[in-house]
Amino acid sequence: MKQIQAVHSEDFKSYDTEKIRERFLLDDLKATDKANFVYSHYDRMVTGLITPVNSVVDLGNYDILRADYFLERRELGVINVGGAGTIVADGTSYDLNKKDCLYLGKGVKDVKFSSKDASNPAVFYALSAPAHTSHPTAFASHADVFSADLGALETANQRTISRYIHKDGIQSCQLVMGLTSLANGSIWNTIPPHTHDRRMEVYFYFDVEADQRVIHFMGEPQQTRHIVMANHEAVLSPTWSIHSGAGTKNYSFIWGMAGENLDYADMDTFPVAELR
Ligand SMILES: O=C(O)C(=O)C[C@H](O)C(=O)CO
Ligand SMILES: [Zn+2]
């Protein structure tokens, strides 16, 4: 499992394109019939993709965790961004259509992923954070979770935010997770932008067409930089960084956090006119 260390905001000011990509971009996550994870030192968040096509894929165990099994001291949130798929957790089977979510708590030993149809395979995006106690396994379909419509077409940021794992939703130790879909003609996410010193965040962009890109903005609000993102790529956001993006067309993304609290609304927002 690849490992990424944390970056200080003062150092970040001197980073060029290559260094920003090396330290924050999680690309090449997608590997046929494999689970592929990256371990970050931001709240020890593990981010990955599990892409079963022709065979069943095991969650696996990794030396970096020094655990008897992956979820011995961790929890896992999974959202399917591909075709229909199945997750079997300690013998219980869960079917996940596109944008459905499954939470697995500390102590779940055996986790297997498969696709229903190899010609339209499931793509399971997964986040895992350290967990101090065990919360029950919970499934949430996209249609059933709390969602909020934000923004407007006039400002090209009309979008729907769906929350799955959070203080008033699926219960967890640290994980907060959901997804945002931009309306046709809208391109801006998370405007006005914010930081939350209490939680790190990871954005995973999906439904980005092959010839389109999302320009993701990061850095302190008065020291912004950008990173160009393609489909199925994720980007780490340290606590000091804004995380906002503009696509060359509409798209969706999964946001996920870990840290001090589970309160989605705990954020410090910056007016657009103050950004630099
Ligand atoms: O479009 C948005 O606004 C978002 O999706 C914001 C994220 O949910 C987020 O950054 C939560 O901290
Ligand atoms: Zn945020």
C-alpha cells in the first residue's frame, strides 16, 4: 500500500505542479480484479478503489496496518460508482447499485466484493479511518438518504449533496461521507469554499467524461493553487486547505472526512471575493 506523508501549509506555498500532484493526488487507483489503497498520514485515512470485474475481490490485509485483519481497529465506508455489485461481509450479502453506500464497523473480518455483470462492472470507492469501537453494519441507498439542493444555474453551481455517514445518519467513529452531483450546465463545487480545522477531507471525482477534467482548487484561502483531475482520481485536502473545483462539464464527487467531530456543518466559509 502506497503511503503519503502530511504537508505543512508554509511548505506548500513553494510547491510546483509535479510536487502538488505527488503529495496530494491519488491516481491509478483503478485496477481490474484488484483492491488498491493509499495510506495517508492525514488522520490515517486509507483511500482506495475495489474493482471486481471477472472475479471476487477480497478487502485484503496489509503490512502497513500491522493488524490481524483490515478492520481489526478500523471502520470502512464504501460507495459504488459503477454498475450493480455485491459486498459480502462476514457471510451477509448486500447489493449496491450506483451511488449506494455500505458502512462496515470495527471487527468485521471477511469482506468480499463482486460485480453482477462484467460488461458493466461495479467500482467500489472506499474510505477507512481508525475506529475505537464497533458500530453496526449499515446500508443506505442513494434515494433514501438526506439530500440538499444548493447553488443556482446563474452561478453555475447548482448541485445536490447527499449525506450518508454523518452525525444524524449512519453512525461511525470518525468517518463522514457522502456525494455531490452537479446539475447539467453547472460546473462549480463547494463555492463559497471552506476549511474545517477539525477534519481532513478527500474528494474523489467520478462521472467525469474521458475528455473532460475538473480543476480542483486547494491551499489556504489567500494562497490557492490548483490540480487538474481526471475521472476516478482522488485528492487529499489537509485541514488548512480549501477544497473546491470547477469542471469543464458537470460531474459528481464523493467527499469523505475523518478527525475531531462528525458534524458536516462545522466549517469555516470564505467569501469568494476574499480568495487569492
Ligand atoms: O459541493 C459542495 O459544497 C460539497 O459537496 C462540499 C462537501 O460536502 C464538503 O466539502 C464537506 O466538508
Ligand atoms: Zn469540506
